[in-house]
Amino acid sequence: MNNLQLFGKRIKELRKVKKVTQEQLAEIIGLDSKQIGNIETGSGFTTMSTLEKLASFFDVEISELFSFAHQKSRQELIESLINQIKNAKDEDLKTISKILNSILK
């Protein structure tokens, strides 16, 4: 996944947290909804002015719009989980197992 796609995924994530549609976000910050779609899919970027409006709407610093280190691929997530499980204490493993069993039922 390239940086534009990661940025788009981050904007979509923040938008979903605020529970607004692309159309609503576009109207609030003064863009066409197609532009929001292009940003979210990574097929387009935006201006500094729009970044400022997005940050203001999401109530974050502009730098937080580019905070997408937590967005990992499926393989990266699996590897991370495996490493965490390997290093977990026995009692934590039991808790992890119970949680996973309840989620994956």
C-alpha cells in the first residue's frame, strides 16, 4: 500500500469515527464529494488549505492526518500477533485464547 492509499485510509477512518458520509464531509469543508472519494481511495491528494480544514473538522493536528503506522497489512497483523503470543505469559495466553474464541465464534 502506498502513502497516498494510507493517507486515504486514515481520512476514511477519521470520517467513520465522526459518523459522517463523504458527501457530508465534502459539504462541511467545501469540497466536491468526488474529491473526498479520490482522497480516500488514494487516487488523489489535496491542498494545504484542505488539510487544515480536515484537521480542524477531525479536531486533530495536521500531522495526525498522516499517522497511519497502525494500518498494517493482513500479513503484518498476523506476524505481529504471532510475536505477541509467543512472548506472552502463560496466564495471558489463557486470556487471549478466551477472547479470541469469543470473538471468532
